[in-house]
Amino acid sequence: MRDIIGTERLELRCFRPDDAADLHEIFCDPKTHTIGTGPISSLDRTEEWIERRILTYRETGLAWYGARLRDSGLLVGNCGVFAGRTGSAGPEIGYEVRRTHQGQGIAGEAARAVLDECSASGIARVWATIRPHNTASLQLAARLGMTVEYTRTDERGELLYLSRFSSQGPGSGTPESGTPDRP
């Protein structure tokens, strides 16, 4: 995957260490950063998160991008793919948008660009894992052409596994490629 991609409104660039302060504004906001264990209070933890994404990109080629508005340069979110629950053969997409910019189509614009980049890079299948109560993400995943493959329950409850096949790349027509191990 390339380290910089773009859309009409956004520049998506792989995170660098000097993005930490801007990203931390998003990560420490309890109304924006609701994934995982919730808001991150320490700038050090945000810096570590960026370092892990840089290392993953170097090792696997899977990119995680900061999404900045082209007109102002403001970091409004992040989007990318990672090995996650589904492994690197069928990476998982994720996205997050600053609360003040939600509802403007930014997540969809960024996710479409990332999925297109995955396709161009030969990644045949991309997954998303979404909790059933997250209706906004489920609606976005449907608009992106993702469909529910199965459901798993973990310590936090039900988790839907959705996927989308690329029209390009090896294995794009075989549902078995990139399928995560099931319990």
C-alpha cells in the first residue's frame, strides 16, 4: 500500500511520530474514541500507538492513515487496515472520525479510498468487525459493499464479521481466502 493516498476532500497519509499531538486530541475525547477500552489519557500511549502502526507498515505493508482535510490540514480522523482478528491475508479495516466532523461522509470517503488502495495492492478480501449496536458503522459497511459473514461472541458481547471481496487481486472469487479461524 502507498504511504499517501487522497480523495477530493482528504489527504490520507501514514502516521508519523510528529502526528501524535493532533491524533491525541481525537484519542483523548470520550465522545470520539469509543473503541477498545475508550479514551486514551496519555500522550505517551498515543505515541506508542503510532509507533506500532509505523512498524506494522514496515513489516506487512498494511497502512494506517491520518485523514486530514485538504483545505485546512486539520486531522479529522484515521482509517486503515491491520491484521486484527482476521490476520494479514484478510486484513480488517477500521476508521474513526473526530466528533465535530462526524455525519459529513468523511469515514465513508476515507474507507472507500483505503479499500481501493487495498484492491490496487492485491488484497482480495477485507474484513470489518462491528458491534450490532453501532448502527452508523453497520450502515457505512453496507454502503461499502460489505456483508455479514458470521457472528462471534467475545467478552464484550456479540461481534459481527463483515467482508468485501475486491474485483481485483488473487483469490478475489474464493470466499475461503482470508477467512479467519472460527472457534
